[in-house]
Amino acid sequence: MKSLKSSALREKSADELNTLVAEKNEALFNLKLRHAAGALESPADIAATRRDLARIQGVLTEKRSA
């Protein structure tokens, strides 16, 4: 899984970031579902997705307060 960089996220608009949040939430749900079913190859993907989601939400918070 490719990690997102904060600098690249800061260049995106709030709408694009909201779309990314929705995509990452869906991906996280699917990863958790596959993990529960025992079909997940790399449990580290869950942690990476959670970190990406937190990074995106942090940039969104910065944009709202600016």
C-alpha cells in the first residue's frame, strides 16, 4: 500500500480530501471484514489505512481552521 504524504494532501481541495476520507473509510471497512474472515494477507494494511485516514483528517482540520 502506498502511503500518502501530508505535503501532497495540502495541495488538494477540501472536496477532494472529503472524497479521500470516504474512500479510506470504505477501504478500512473492507480490510476489517477480510481480517475477520481470515482472508487478509497483511494485517499491517489496516494500520497503514488508519494512519492515512488520520493524516487526511488532520489536513482537513488545518484547512477548516485557516
